Amino acid sequence: MIEAVEALMVHWAERCRGGLGEPGAGSSSPLAVAMQYGMIPTGSRATMGLAGAEDRAAEEVDAAIGSIKQLGLAQDRKLAKAWRLAGNTSRPPFCLETQLVKLAMVRYLPDPIPTVAQQMRRVRIGSERTYHERVQKLHELVKAELERRARMQRVHGGRYVA
């Protein structure tokens, strides 16, 4: 497990659930945002965080998870096509990236957090060792995507270019 990425993922999940960082804080109000961040958000997508607060870190983690999800969806389409061409009619398998995105959703977003055994069942992981390997891989992919996005921002002066 990469501790820094774990902390970012926990922070991202807290923002997705609508908190301000403290458990049970609820959703953000403009006054709470102003008190915590020293500014009032303008309401544009570029400045608003997941819970209405200025929170670049949570937005970047959300974007990194989204990128991994898109990669997984593309691979899943190829797997499904090959699965059908092979004559299989059951549900096709899914790729590692799809499993990692599901793991992120199950590991971080629910409140209260499910036990490791419950997470393993929901994500279809058979052993605890594999579970910990998948968490490590998730953290590595998120870290790599965050680094890639940071490089792109430096190259393009803070603007994302399609």
C-alpha cells in the first residue's frame, strides 16, 4: 500500500460523500467553504470540488479514477467481443482495471467501510493476498495517473488540452 495515495483516496471518498474532512460534517455550505479555504467558490466546474468546496486533490483523484475506468471499459469491450466470438454466452470476464475501479468504489466510498472479507466478495477476489496486491496495484495506477496529469498541467500552463 502506498500511504500517500491511501490518504488521497480516503480524502477523495470523504469529499464524494459530501464531508468537509471531519466525520459527520455533512455537505458543504458556502460559509463553511469560505471558513475552511479562505475563499467563496464561484460555482464554475473549474473551481468547484466534489462537495461544492474548492478541493483540487479530490478532483484530481476523481479524474484519475475516471481515466482508469475508461481504460478498463475499452479493454472490457474487446474482451466481450472475443468472448462472444469464442461462442460463449455467459457473462464475459472483465479486465484488471475494471476490477480496480470496483475495488476503489467498494473500499473507499461506502459509509461505514465494509470489512476486507466483504470487499473481497463484492469485487470477486478469492484470497486476501490477491486483495492486498490489487490495493497496491490500484495505488500504483492512481499515483501514475496523478503524476501524468501533473506533468500535463505543467506543460500546458495549468490548462488541460484535449
